[in-house]
Amino acid sequence: MRRVSRGSGLLLVATILLFVLLAGLSAIALAGESRNSRVLIEYEADRLASALTESQSSGDGLTLSDFDPRILGFGLYNKDRSLASGFGDAPPTLDRSLAKNRFSYDESGRKLSLVRPLGIGSMGLRAGKVGPLQRAMRQMMPQAGRGAGFLYLSLDVSDYFRRRGLLRASAFAVPFAIAALALVFLRLFAINDRLRKTAAESETLARLGESARTLAHEIRNPLGAIRIQTGLVRQRLGGEAWPELDAIEEETERLAALSRRVSDFLKNPAGSPSRIELGPFLSELAERSPYSPRCSGAELSAAVLFDPELLRSVIDNLLRNASESYDQAPSAGPGGIELRLAREPGRALVSVLDRGKGISEESRAKVFDPFYSDKVQGSGVGLPLARRFVEAAGGKLSLRSREGGGTEALVSLPLAGEA
């Protein structure tokens, strides 16, 4: 699992908090705008009602449309909520709920209704032309001083409802849009972090490669000298010294093999790919292997593109690891090592299975790191090298525990000529 550096982690947390804050502020701003729109339309209704009442009481003779084309109705009502005089959609009797609530909204009719008590200050009468509203208001004058009677006004507020719908939609959409932007940012952040780590790993590998080339060169010459001197000592001494010389030569060869493996790790991992029929290839490899694996599935037709020598190195490494997982030499029976070939759509699966001591969770997370090994004489290069070869061929190499004990090393490769 990739880890995010402390600095990158703090930047990520700060950015997430910023997006959360933006989403919250946008929701608050849109909710405030919706409230402001409602306050504004109610203020306009109240202002129109006052202006209309003043105009009608002064006898200006103006019609409803002269004030605002949005006015749908206007009426004056007696104390018992019966209509004294009205126009437009003013109801014959003022509903109790309308008389109780100052403002009411009819979303289906897209209109706003205003009902408020009449008072002297709102309907002062002047001399002049007497119209229906003036007569109704004069009839109500004796009661107006006691706060009797009601005024009714209805407005077409389609624009308000449209605006409110847009604001509500925005209140839902904007946080989602910000969340989407946050997800895009997080995705780009993850990609950037991965690329940055890849660049760092590439730089590390480049430095490792330079160091490894220098190390291999410095080791190769002394190893050659050790071999020559060991051979001379073997000629001069009798057979009683040969076990010690054998140990020297064995360790010398181990160092030489490690040097070659490091060099292989730095080479082109793809090699020279060619078409390989896995069935015959694995069957022949099993027959010649010193680990005596049982081969199954060799009758399947499965061709892959792989460098033969590199593929042989990969399978041989996995067989050797399987053999070393046993405390004693593995048997040739069902409890021993199995080399299995299988297929799935578009891919060939090569498995090396054992019933050895298995692999711990800690080791499984590190075995593909270069130079990590839980073996006393392990170099820690075999599995990373095998994975490098497999991935260069478009495949995957993984290890997993088997039910009942043991380990399965699985190599998945794309079939040649198939997607």
C-alpha cells in the first residue's frame, strides 16, 4: 500500500477541508438568496397593496393594471370576511386561513396572496371621484377605527417561483459539483503522487544501477583471483583439504551468481520475446528440474510471447522457492511441488504450488522488494527479478497462501494473439 508523505497528507487534508467549506458556504449563500427573494416579493406585495388602497381611496380612477400587470385581484372585506368590493380573483368570502396568514403561496397557480387588517392610516378618503372601492371603504369606515375589515391582494409571481426553483436546484447541484471537483482533484492528486513516487523510485533504481554496476565490476576480478588461487591450492594439497576448498569455491560461486543476478535486474527485462507453447515448455522444464515437480494441465493449448530463457529463469526461481519452503526435501506425491497450467479468457495461468511452511503476511508484503529475504543465504533478488520479467511481458506475478497450508505462486500472462 502506498503511503502519502506528511507534507502531501497535510495538503490533502487542507484541500478537502477547503472543498467542504466551499460547499457549506455555497449552500448557505443559496439559502440566503432564496430567503431574500421571498422577502423582496412580499415587500412588493405589501407596497402595492398600500399604493392601491391609497389610490382607490383618493379617487384617482386607476385600474389594477395601471399599478402592476402582475396584480390578479384586489378586494376589501367586512369584519365577517364577506366581500364589500373587489376585482379580479378576489373571493366572495375571505377564507379563515387567508385571514389568519398574512402571506400565502399557491405554487400550482403561481400566485401570492396578501391579506391584512384594514386601518385608518391605510385608507384615508379624499373628496373626488367616487368608485366602487371608495364606496366600500366609506361603508367600512365606522368599523375601520376598531381594526375591522380586511384587505386582499393577489399577484402573479411566476418569476419568483422560477427563481426559487433554480435556487433550490442550485442548492443541491452546487455541493455535488464541488464534490465532483473534489473527487477530480483527489484523483489528480493521487496520480501526481504516484508519478512523483515513480520518479523517485526510478531515480533510486538509477542510483542503485550505477552502484550495482560498480560493485559487480569490483567483485568480479577478486572472485576470478580467488578461483585461480583455490585451484592452485587444491593441486598442492592432498585430498584432506578439499572439503575446505569446496566451501571456498561454493561461496565464491554464490557471490558470482549474486553479481550476475544484480546485472540481470538492470538489463532490459523484456529480452527477446518469442511465441512459446506453455504445455510442452512446462512439461520439459518439469522433467529436467532438480525439484521434481508434478506437471498438470500440460495438454492445454496456451501460447504466450516471452523470452524463453527469462521464462525458464522465472519458473526455476519459483520452483526453488517452493522447494526451500519445506524443512526436508519435498515428496513427489500430492504433498510435494506441483507445476500447473490453466486458462481463463485471454490469459494463461501458470502456478507453482507447495505444501511447505507458507509465507507470513509481513514477508508477503516485502518479498518483491529488491534485496529483501527471510532466508539465511537468500539474496533477495530472485522474486523481484522474476516479477520484473513477468511484468515486462504484460503479466502479473503474485503469491498467496493455500488453504490447508503452503503457498501458490501465480503467473498470469496474456495469450499470444488474444486481447
